Amino acid sequence: MPHKEIKKTIEELKGELQKTEQDTGPFEEILHNAQEGLERYTPEAVQELADALKREAAEFEVEHPRITALINNVMTHLSNLGI
């Protein structure tokens, strides 16, 4: 199930976000809400996640390449789902 892979990657992403000194609280909240939306298959939550990932990837790209890689991984999974 692709949702399982997305949720696993989101958990990895949350772990990496906790290691950074940057304030990632709002982004972590978006990830949490989107994760719950995936469990309920809420298209709005999934789209919110995709939009947030696009915004956040640029912010983390230079200083946090591991976070950027995980964000890109989630975006790839969403793309494979047709989102």
C-alpha cells in the first residue's frame, strides 16, 4: 500500500525535523494533519501536504539535505498516487 510508504517517510521526516535548530513546528503540524488525512484518505489533507512540501523543500534545501531528500521522497510517493 503506497500510503504505508508515505507514512513511514513522514515519520522519518519528523525525526529529522526534530534534529534541526530551525523552528519546524508549523511544518510538523502540517505533516501530522496530512498523515491523519492519509489514514482517512482525505484528498484535501493530501493536497495540503503536497503544497506544504513544495514550499518547505526550498527552505531546507541548502542547510538540511537529508530533510530535502525525505521531502522529495514523499512528493514522489504522492506523484505516484496521481497527486
